[in-house]
Amino acid sequence: MKLLEDRIRKNGVIQEGNVLKVDSFLNHQMDIDLINEIGKEFFRRFSDAGVSKILTIEASGIGIACIAAQYFHVPVVFAKKNKTKNIAGDVFTAKVESFTHGKTYDIMVSRQFLGPKDRILLIDDFLANGKALEGLANIVQESGAFLAGAGIVIEKGFQPGGRLLRERGIRLESLAVVESMDEKAGELIFRQDPWDTL
């Protein structure tokens, strides 16, 4: 998605340890006009999938998932990272290792929101090692729902997550795939995508 790639080049910051900061427009301060285009693109790519719900993980995926859901006209469910009084009771759980935070979380989704009649689209902001998406996919499988696919805003193509999830048979669509980044030169190379029309 050229619009997204251009914005990453303009405002993304490459940091040590293969960290790409996009917090000025995607996952801290959010450019809603850009995220609206991202939502439209996810709908374009998955409009044939019969999506009945979008599932994401707190916190960065929630805003993106909500805007995308407007085009699908479906609810958003998000996996929580901490148990609260609101989510006490019967839940689906999975362990998720966060690349960004260097922590392992027990994520959970109330069983009342996922079931065998659902066709689930996963949405998240980043894909690096794929642990968050793997955890969400495991929850979908445990619930008996059908996993229609996964939409990622930015995939780090040089890390194993995308390959591992595709090998698992998950339909994975990433709007921008970073093939390499050079912290010293401040350079990013994106994989060319045949869908790339915007």
C-alpha cells in the first residue's frame, strides 16, 4: 500500500534492535485519515471472506480494528492482557510473547463473544515474530470459529512471523512488508506487493 509506505518513510523512525517506531501516526498518536484508508484496504482484501467478527489484541490493534470494522459492518472483539472483574469467568486463553515489550502475557477472550458460527478476521498493527497472531489464532481454533484470515498493517519480512503463519495455512495480508531496515542510513526497503494500488 503505497500511501502507507510513503508515510512510514516520512515519519517512521528506525531504532536499534530492529525496532520501527510509527507512534506518531499509527499506534500512539493515530492519523485517522490514514487509518481509514487502511480499513478500506483491509475490506478490499477480505470482502470475499464472509467475516462476522474482527479479533485483535490490546492495545495498539484496537483503533485500527474498529475503523476497519465499519467497512465490514461487524463487531470488534479484543483479547485482554490482564484479567479484570469485567472478564472474570469462562474465557479462552493463550500465552503470547511480545517482541516490543519483551514480556509474556496470558491473553484472554470471554467465551460469550466467539463461537462455531463466527468467521474471524484477525487485525493487528505489527507482525514480527508472529506470537500475538499465533495466540489469537489459537483462541479462534479453541472457540470452534473459522479463521477467515489475518490483516497486518506492517510486517517485518526479515523476521519469521509471516512465514510461520503462512506455513500454518493462515491467509495473511500485510499492507506494508519491510524487507530490510538500516538504522545508520535510516533506510527502509519494502517488498513489492501486487495489490499495491493506493
